[in-house]
Amino acid sequence: MDNQIESEHVVKDRSSLTGKQAAREILLLGTAADLSPDNMKRLSRVLTGTVDWEYLLYLAEYHSVASLIAYNLTQNNLANQVPALYSERLSRIYIDNVHRNMFLSNELLKVLSIFNQNGIDVITLKGTVLGEQLYVNPGLRTTNDIDILVQPEKVPQANTLIQEMGYSESTLPEELDHPFHRVYYKKGKSPFMVELHWDLDDPKLEAVNREEIWRRARHCQFQGGATMVLSPEDTLLYLATNLLTQDGQQLRYLSDITELLRKNPDNLDWDYIIESGQSRGITATTYYALKWTQELLGPPVPESVITALKPSLPRRCFISWLIDQKTLLSPAGWVKVRSEIAVLARSLMMSRTHQTLTVLTKYRGYDKKAIWLRNIAWMPLVFGATLWLNVGKFFSR
């Protein structure tokens, strides 16, 4: 009897592992704006096996690609292979995202119109504009807020206009003291959040050449309105620097980079990307963004670019120890630990010592008390937690 119970547990554990493995494979295969015939066939085969659907939805939500996964599983002759319960949930996820993006787009158009009437040039960052640029169908990209970039001298005027539109500036300490943007909220049936940027990153962390960014920006039409967007090269660098700034969403940024590479197969200025990465001290950050994108989602990246951006061997070993592909896709359940690991990994991706120190001190919270003492105690704990997670992954195999 004991042997039978033990065998049942082993079968159940193997089934659980198989279901999670299938979920991760579906996640990667389905994170594409346009499924290739080969990916369609592979998805169809995987769907015939054991799939941990709850785990798949958790991963898709965590990485902010739920709408993209939902669309690909319900709109590509695969719906009959998805259990009815989950097919309905996936359809609702996609429809809700389409509606949310419609509201955001309409609100963005109002902001752009008012700024244009008052002579303020705007570069739209990420959001539904990027969704329309890269995915054609903006409903495929999950978007939660409106990000816009204006010239620093226009910030006071822009601040006034946004508040006249019914927005209130955030009073959270970490947002009031933010080095490169302000945050505004509007309550209502469909609450909105606007981030007003005057720079792309913390000037203490990387010196972005604002004049060059604006010179290279491109004009584009968006749903009957007009705006400006970053050049493809600056978009790639911006997405790369955002990759580890938040808990989750990594696959969404890798998906954005994938679609950008596919939309610009032969006309990206790789020399500019390499030189900008070096001058801004983000070569390792750009390297990992391109490396993970290529390995996980498949778009080609010139080997010469990967070689030019590749960090030193010791740095690669430390970063790989902290974050490998599996950790990136399916992080540990401890939210605080995984966010701390991401901060440490991000600090190691910085090229210059002052950048590493800035990440370690400023981007672990705004409580300045005993910051160095906390850092000294904190880093061994993060390495210990990472060791524990790696040992667990080894035995789980």
C-alpha cells in the first residue's frame, strides 16, 4: 500500500513538472505577433499533452503578455485544443485589453491635442503607439499607462496642462523625488495614469544625449492624431534599459525587441547602438536584452553585435548565476527575493562603478537610513537565496 501511494505521488509530481514545462513552452511559442507555421504546428502538438493552465496564465500575467498569448490561442484555429474554461478566460483577457487600450489611446489623443495646441512637442514612449507600430493590432500589447517625453524647459507648462485635464500629481515620496519623470492620476470609471518624462533615465545612472534623441525622433500618425516616437535604435536601447527595472514584464520587453528586429531586419544602425551603449555605460544591459531575445524568441541578431557588446567573463558568470533563462521565465515565488535579485543583476550590468553604486543605493527604495549597512548585509543574503534557488532547480531536474 505504501509503495502504491509513493508511486502515485511520483506520477503526480512528474505530471505537474510536465504541465509546467508545457506551459513555459506555450508561453514562448505564443509570444509572437505573427505565428510562423512551424510554431503553429509545435503549439498544436504541445496542446495535446498535459498543460498546467493556471501556471500558464500566471506566467503570462506576470510577464504582461497575457493578451498576446490569449489572441494566439483563441484566434489561430487552436481554440478547440484549449479547455472551454480557459478558452473563455483567455478570450476575456484579450477583449478586456482591447477595451483598455482603446480608452488609453483616446486619452492619449486628448493629451497630444492639448499639448500640440500649446506648442509642446511630445515623444510618445511605449504604450499603445508602440503596440500599433510593432504589432499592427495594438490589442496584442498590454499597456497600463501613458508615457510621454517633453523637453525639460516645457515641464512646468506641461504640468499645468495635465492638471487642467483633471489629473492630480502623485504624492508618493518615491514619485515626487523621481529624477526623470512625474506621475499623475485621474480617477473615474476608467482611471488613467500619465508619466511625464523629461529624460529617458536617471542622469546619475546614464547620460542620455537628449539632443540626439530628439534629433533622431520620427514623426508618425496615430489614430488620426500626430505624435513623435523614438528612432528604432533608441527604442531598442530604451526597452533594454527597462528590462530589469520592474518585477515582471521581462517577456513583454523581449517581445517588443523581437518585433522591432523583425520590422527592421536590414536598416538598424548597429554602430549607433553599440556606440550609444558604450557611451552610456549600458553595453551589458543591451547585450543581455539582445541575447535573451534571440535565445528565447528567435529573431536573428548579428553575431558581430553580440560580440561587441559582450561583457567580461567574470561579469557574465555572476549575472548568469543570478538570472538564467529559467529564472527569467518562471521566477521564484518570493516577490521580495526575486526583486532584490533583479536589482543586483541590474547593478552588475552597469559598466561603471558609479552606475553600479547608484543602482544599489537609489533603486532599492528611498529610505536613506543606514543604506550602506543594509547593502553590506543584503548582498550576501541575496547570493545565499540565489544559491538555494539554483540548488533547488538542480534537484528538480
